[in-house]
Amino acid sequence: MSNTRTKNVSGTQEPRRRERRSNETRERIYRAAVKLFAERGFFETTTEQITEAADVGQGTFFNYFPSKQHVLGVLAEIQLHKIHAARQRAVDDGDPTGDVLHALIHEITAEPGQSPALTRALFSAILSNEIVLKLVGETLSQGRREVAKIMAAGQSRGEIRHDRKPTELALAFQRGLLGTLLLWAVHPKANLKSWLEQAFRDFWATAAATKGTK
């Protein structure tokens, strides 16, 4: 029986190892691409340069991504994971809504906020391909729905005003975040962290519950 158990364990471990290696390769390609986008610009970066930097073959690259634009699908996954985690903290764990949203605005901008050049490259990439544009649009919609759940939880605890729909507040939060990021990308001398702090204060001043808005 011990031999049977050993075979069963080995049989389940190997697919997991393959999946783990596959995920690691996919992320390595993504990280290499993002670094090159920041250094060279999106349109100036080739798939050959990406594969060389990631130390993989061209065939391997196209096994994971149809084009260099599709590499940004990994970024979409990363951002959604952060939003899902924030929703869990606010809805399931009951963390204060303000604290969750304040942390989220910095978490979401961590990847593109590595440099203004990277942010510009990412916006260029997204707008240059209809398939990627649709993917990002769907990601933003999913993220908005999750943020709306955070707003609804805040309303139920009396932390968020009740005279605005959770979906409206989620859209306002998203606009403030993306607008700040875009403005910073074209004003690179500005301090992104301080701009995000101000953006959050402006949002929270209109979203937080007060005696007059409950």
C-alpha cells in the first residue's frame, strides 16, 4: 500500500511542478517585458529582445502570449488579485473601509508607478491593440464591481455615505486613481506618492459618511 500511496503522491506532484514552472516562466517573460518597456518604450521593444532578457526561446514566448501586447494580461491578473484581497479585508475581515481603500490606491499603482516611462509605455500598449484594450476594459469592470462591494460594506457599517450608489463611488475611486497616474506620467517631476495621498483625501472627503450625508 505504501508503494501505491507513493505513486499517487508522485502523480499529483508532477503536474503541480509543471504548473509552477509554467507560471514562473510566464511571469519571468512579463517582468522582462515590463523592464524593457520602461527602458526602451513599448513600440521600440521587440519580442526578440524580451525573449533574450527572459532567457527563453521565441517559441516559448508565443506559447504564452500571442503578441507583446498580450503580456499586459499578466498585469491585469496582478491588479485583480490585489483588488480581490482588498475586498476580502473589507467585506470578510471587516477592516475599516478607509484603511482598505487608502492601501489599495497605493497597491494598484505599485506596478505601473515604477517609473513615468513605464506608465506611458503601458498606456501606449493598451491603446494600441483592440484585443488588449478589451481585456483591460473587462479588468476595470471586474475591479469596479469588487470595489463596489467594498463601498457597500462601508455603507452597512456607517463608514460610507448612503446617498450615493456603491457603483458610483467605485467609479469615482477608479477615476481618481487612474487620472492621477496618467497626470503623473506626463509630469514626471511630480511625486506620485504625494499625489496619490491627495487623490485619496479628495475622494474620501466626498465618500465618507457625515451627519449630513448618512
